[in-house]
Amino acid sequence: MNYDTQMLSISSEDIDKAAMLLREGKVVGIPTETVYGLAADALNESAVRDIFKAKGRPADNPLIVHIGELDDIYKYITEMPENAHRLAEAFWPGPLTMVLPKKDIVPYVTSGGLDTVGIRFPVHPTAREIIRRSGSALAAPSANLSGSPSPTSAKHVLSDMNGRIPAIVNGGECTVGVESTVVSFDERGRVVLLRPGFVSLEDMQSIVGAENVICAKGVTEELPDGERVMSPGMKYKHYSPKANVTVLCGDMDKFTEYVSAHSGDGVYSMLFGADSEGYPFPFACYGDTADEQAHRLFAVLRELDEAGARQIYARCPDRRGVGLAVYNRLLRAAGFEVVNL
Ligand code: TXA
Ligand code: MG
């Protein structure tokens, strides 16, 4: 792991270079609509091991396998419940990952030792082109160092992965900004939400019916120590900037009052935007709508780190729709430290 990391463009020539590296079993940073991924051939065990090394990721945390064509899914899974078909029809290609029983061809290194595999069919044109030209499916976790905020630009990837991987494809800023929605299916075929994302709980309920979508424990609250998790990613502290993050729930007056009693060197506030006029303390805005907040969240956490923040007080987002994904990520960045004002 001592590369002179190359920044590639999205030109056809550069996409060929990226695909060539992937065919050689190398790890490449690639753009997707959600966040940047650290991609390698999902079927090549040594390539997949290199992803874990570059990221510093625990080996029991499985990777998502990205496919370039819908029909490719049957190469990697043994069965697809009816509700999975309905979700695929509604939301693929797009920011949705479905955990399904894996075929033997998917190595256990990729699936983190599980008999299931998370499959995603991304909509990002460059991601799909890279997958197609690589000639395989690509295992790709978010392209951050394990534990730090996910990268939503090529610059973020470079800052975490410089020297650790041979190349990054620069596809500009990710539109969504938070990672894909992850679901599995229970024994009755109901959809189990493991990680909220841009495809919201409400979106899925509208397709398969509210009675057919359940939310796994741990999406909005901290799991007790030792509790069995349905998705290994749930048990790790995630998305954390270097600064300590605290989520403050309550109106803007109470928020300002709280921060003024706790202000000091290195203390920053994360505001929505509309609430920032005349705000007397150092702050950054992460957006007024849930879509904006999802798009900006990780970038703002990184910016505040660069500004030297030691403590960040964040306004608590609305949890409806995409807001649930924003809340879920912020809660993990805060190590579940929430103050109800
Ligand atoms: O948007 C995304 O999903 C991005 C882009 C690059 O596609 N990828 C991503 O991967 O966020 P990662 O590895 O950072 O997060 C994958 C999550 C983890 O929490 C993992 O535990 C869960 O999905 N996961 C993957 N396979 C699973 C499986 N077989 N069973 C349960 N959970 C699984
Ligand atoms: Mg991740």
C-alpha cells in the first residue's frame, strides 16, 4: 500500500484505465450517486482483501456488491422474494441495497463471512460504465477510512486514501450525499430496513404496503451492548469527524441558549440555513430540506474538522422521509449523544 494515487477523469480513456486496474485486481475510488466507493472485483478474494486493508475495516463487516445490469443479480443470489422484485422495479437503478441469500461464487471475504450478500444496482452513469467495462461486479464500501465521514467528492477520497490506492475517478460531487438504503427480508418476506437512505421508509411502504415494512432495532436508537445485530455495520461507531458531536433537539431559541452557555474555543454549530441569520457563534449550515441536509451532511462534518472544531452542536433534523437517513448518520457521528432541550 504505497501508491502514487492518480486522479482520473470521467473521459472514456480514463474509465478504461480504471476498468483495467480493476481487471488486474486493484482497488479504485469511484463515484456513485450516494457517496464515493472503494471498488474492486467482488469475486477476486485478494482484491477484496485489499479494500479492507485500504479502509482499515473489520473483516466481519460485509461489502455491497454493485452490478451494472439488472439481470446480473442472478449470478450472485439464489432467490429473490416477491417484495424484492417490487422494490427493484420501483427503485433500481438507484440508492437501494438488498441483502439476499448468496451463491457460492461470492467469496466469504466479500460477504463478511455471511451467507447473504448486499446487492446494489447504482444509477450513476460513470459507476455503471466502470462496472460494465471491468467485466465483473464490484464490491465497494464507502471510500473513507473506517469510522470517518463518508466521502461525497473525489477530494474527500484523496484526503483519506492518498497513497493507499492506485487511482480515483473524479465524477464531481455525489448528488444524494448519504449511503444507500439497506434492506433485508424476514421469513415472511417482509422488508426489514437496516440502514435508512434516500429511498425512504415511506417510499417503500407506498410500494409494498406499510404492513410489509419493518424497521430494524438500532436504526434510530443505540443497541445495548452484546445485542445481536442484523447488519454488522450497525455496531460500529461511524461517520465521526475528529470533533465531538452533540445533537440538540428543540427549537432555535433553546438551541441558541444552550450553545451560548457552552460556547468557547473550537465550538461550532451546525444549523439548517434559514436559522443562521444574525447567529452570534461560529457555525456551518447543512441545509433546510432533508434532501439538502443529506447532500451536505458529510461534507460539513469534514469542513468543520478542517476549521479546527473540537465540539459541534448540531440542530436535530426532521426524521420524516430522507430525514431519517440524516438523523441516523448524525446520531452515529455523535456516538448517540443527544440532548433534548
Ligand atoms: O451507497 C452505498 O451503499 C455506498 C456506495 C459506495 O454504494 N456503499 C456503502 O458501503 O455505504 P458500506 O460498506 O460503507 O456500507 C454497507 C453497509 C454496512 O453497514 C454493512 O454492514 C451492510 O451494508 N451490509 C452489507 N452486506 C450485508 C449483509 N449481507 N447483511 C447485512 N448487512 C450488510
Ligand atoms: Mg461506510
